[in-house]
Amino acid sequence: MELIYFGHNTFLVQKNETSILIDPWFSSNGAFFGSWFQYPINHKFSMRALSTLKEARKRYIFITHEHLDHFDYDFLKTVGFDVKILIPKFKGKFLQQKLSSLKHDILELEDNSRYDLSEDLSVKLLISDIGVNHDSAIVIDDGEKRFLNQNDCKVFDRLHEVGKIDYYSVQFSGANAYPSTFDYPERVKTDISLERAQSKISNIIDFVCSIKPMVFLPSAGPVIFPFLDESLSLGVGNIFVHQNFLDEQLKIIGWSNVSYLRPGDTLDPSNLNHSPIKPPTVFELREIKSSLDCQWDSLSLELDISSLMFVIRSRLAKLSDITLSETPILQFIWGKKSRDGLSINLNTKTVELGYDPKIKSFVRLNSEPKYFGLMADLNYRWQDISLSMRAIIKRRPDVFSNNIFLFLFSDIDNIYSSFISSQEIPTDKCIVSHKGDDYKIDRYCPHQGADLSKGKIDNEGNLICPRHGWKFRLNNSGKNIAMKATINAKLC
């Protein structure tokens, strides 16, 4: 098996006459309206990736999920030869429908099933598909070596299913707006970011130490944000940590079987690159910025308030049969006057013009009119707009609301199923032990259904979710106060 790395989560896996290109992302427009860009910049490698793939007799492209730093539709349109596109079999059909216009054969792969792509390569997926979380990890097997590409897919509670792994690749850096775009003091952002970064890397290190791969390949980030706050790209005080941060953690445990590949590198297991890619300096970041165009700046559209309200009412109508309660008011604000915004009540399924700045329970998105103009346009996905990181978010009380999250990240054609799947988390119980005490708990996390029997318990008695790091205090009924959630822990 030969692995060629082209940046971010783009790998070309080859064995004899079979090749699989994973998550090609070469767009010079970056992703999410020009907010996210590859680091290091890899645009010049797109033609090499295409020509190398074309040389294979059996050619595949695998897309792990629909986020735009993994699903580069513009690149896929340039594939001018026959190729089979592999995608996870998600409940929602966005990927399948979007790809159908490309006229390539599309094969949907089911969870935990083996597919023989040729006599040389087989693949198996681990799929996460609940709420708005649609993602997958892939195991590629050539009969001699096995490559696990986990990318962003946080199925740490299922990794015991994959068996022996020789090459392991996974995202180690942050990839969402929390807490960077939230209305917090900088010290609070820094503290939250450090805790989240360390939690993610802790999960990775636990798995690496468990399976002991021949080579660990950090990937799928970090990205840089040349057209946003410069500090986001420097890897300090936020969740978008760079390889130097990871390297420090690996050195603590004495792990040396790591290769920090650069775009264009071919993995050489006998000669690993132990030098992490450093974050850009401010000067380097500005040099990169000067070579790019910002898609956000080129957008010229007006906010049509009536269209925005129509789209919101259409989304609310999809939820008419779902009972919601205690959900904060969702406010969209684009100006300083009380009528320069909207108020959305998910509990009553209503929206009205204007907003009350004095209400006590709310989630508030504050951005320029263009942001909400995009939300009013059916050609754009709300989750892509949210991931542009161009809104300041404030919430009171400062508690995660899954209902608000689902409403903002779902597509209109799957918003109902997103809410339903989040409410249908299994109610199985399991027993966990801490310092001689046994606790009966809900086995599956109320957030996105992770198997908590695979979670760790820290010295303070918090059971830590193996996917997103939520902490549940066992000696306080299994509550997570910050997230207003519980796993109903009881002493046996």
C-alpha cells in the first residue's frame, strides 16, 4: 500500500492498479465562503492528484462527509475520466443528490460492512449519522497493511471494532465556531479552547497507545483563516491548534511513530518526518492572504426580510408535530435598531420581526445583513453559513441548546429527521465503577448517542464522553450543568 498526502484530509491510497482518493480539497476559494483555507496551501497539487488517479485501472474517490473542506465539488467537476465515487449511506441524501449531476457511478457504503473494490483493496466504514452529525471513518485493507482514516469522525467509542491498524490518520485540531466566535472575554475563550484541545488530543493518544499503529499521521487540519481575525490562524488561545501543540503531547508519552507529512509527500515508513509543521507567522499569514481572493467579499446580495421570514416559517412548519419546550428565543440581528432583527420561538413555532434586547433566555446571532441574506437564499445551506464563522454568538443562560443547534445546522429537507433522531437515542443502561462505587447510568450520551461505556472517568468522578468530551458528574446524578444534560447516574 502506498500513501500520498496532498494536504488537509486528502490522501491517495494505491495498491497495484487500484487507487482511492480521499476527500480531495484543492479549491483556491477555500471553504465556507472563503473563511477556511488549507494549511499548508495545496492548490498546485490538484493536477498531480488527478493525473496520478487517472493512471490506475480501478479508480475511486471517497467522500467522508459533506463539509466543504472535505467535499470540494468544484474539484470533482474537473474529473474528466471515469471514476466511481464512494460515499457513506447516510439517511439524508444531500451528497448523493449533489453528486448525481456529475454523471459518475455512485456507490453508497453501509456501516461496518466490507466492500472488495478489487483483488487488491477492500474498505469498511464506521458511520456516525445522528441529528446534523453526518460523518464517516474508513478502513482500507490491502491484505498486508491497513489504513484507518478517521478524519473528523468522532467515533472513538467504536474504534475497538477496527482491529489491527498499521497507518492511522485523524483530525487533532478544532473545526467549529465554539468558543472563538462567542461573546466571551478572551481569557474565557482561551480556557475553554485549551480544555477542548486537550480533551480531543487525549482521545487520540488513548487510541494510539491502544492500537499502536506503525505510523500515526495527523491530518484534517488545522485550517487557517486569512480573512478573519489573525489570531485564529496562529494556534494560540483557540481550538485551532497546530502540529507543535500535538507534538508536545506525543513527546510526553514518548510516542515517536508519527510522520508529519507535507502536501505532495509519499509516506515512507522507514524514514518518518518527525518535524511538525509550524503555525504561520503573522508575516507568512499576510503573504498567503495577499495571494488569495475572498469569496465572502465578492458576494453582493441584499437582505430580503420577507424571504428570510418565509424560509424560517418553512423550517418551523417541518417541526409542527414535534413538541419543544424550554428552548431559548433565537435572535437574528443585523443592525442597532430593535427592528433590525428577527425573533424565532421554536417552542411555539413562530417568527416575528424585531427583537427584545432585554429578554433573559436567548441565543443571539449578530452579523452583517449579507449573512442573513444568504440564509434567505435557498441556494445556500445554513450549516455552511454557520461555519463561515462570521456571526458573533451570545447566549443567556450560557448553556448549549441542542434544539437551536439542530435548527441552525439542518437542511430543510432533513430538519424533521434531525430532530427525531436526536430524540430517539437508546435508553439502555450500563454500569460503570469509580473508586469502589458502581453507578448505573444511561449508556448513550444525550448529545449525539456516543457509547458512554467506552468513556473515561477522571479523578473528580466525571464520566467523559468519548466523542465530544462532555463531562457528567457521577456523584451528582450524572449531571452536566454547563450543557443542561444528564446521564441519570445512580449508585447501585
